[in-house]
Amino acid sequence: MPPNMISIANTKSIVLQILRFHESIQNWSIQQVKLAYLSTCEKLKFSSFPVNLVLAVHSSGLTFVSAENEAMIASFFYQDIVSWGYSLNAFVLVVSVDKADAHDIEYAFRTNMGRAINNLVQAYVRYQLEQKLTQ
């Protein structure tokens, strides 16, 4: 917690909240606790992604690239993509980040190119599946 937000009063309040929450989850399974933690983390806003980025669709997957400095932010192979879709003003990508825990992350991009991106991803996935079937 930032030092300027710490006081004796709010420290006591935070400790009491933590203790009450800890008490409420005593009978939860380890899996339930992990899922609750991940759910909390997903709700937090992180500023690790720039406001403007380029979504590069290529033969092995998708890559997020900073529009400002062309730095690679994240990259996913097609086998890690759970699903994708589009609307008039968005493209949505769901990626499996931990197959053991079946944990997926959804990325939503505001764009008017959603349909074109969707069709390109679909074409690459179809091509890769056809290649596997012919091997």
C-alpha cells in the first residue's frame, strides 16, 4: 500500500477485513481459493498494455505489438487459442494460459476490423488443421 495511504485507523480496518475474509474461507478447498484469487486478479485493472496496439495475425498465431515502439507485448500460438469472435466494433480472443487449471484469459479489442481479423484467424486455423490431417 502506498505510504501516504497508511494510517493506524485504516491499517486496523484492513487487518480486520483480511481476518474476516480468511475466517469465511476456512472450509474452502484449495481449488476454490485459487479460483477466487484468480477471479479477484482478473477484476483488477493493469496498465501493462498500451492504449494503442497492433494485433498481428500470422501463420503460427497472434502477437500483440505496441503501436508506439513496435515492442512485442504478448504472443499466442493457435493451439493456445480457445475461441475468438467479433462484433461490429470489437474482436474478442480467449486464450488458455494454464491447461492444468483450465484457466483462460479473454482479450477484447475495440476495432472496426473485427470481422476481417476473425476471418483471417479462422483461415489460418483451418489451414493448420488441414495440414495436420494430411500428415
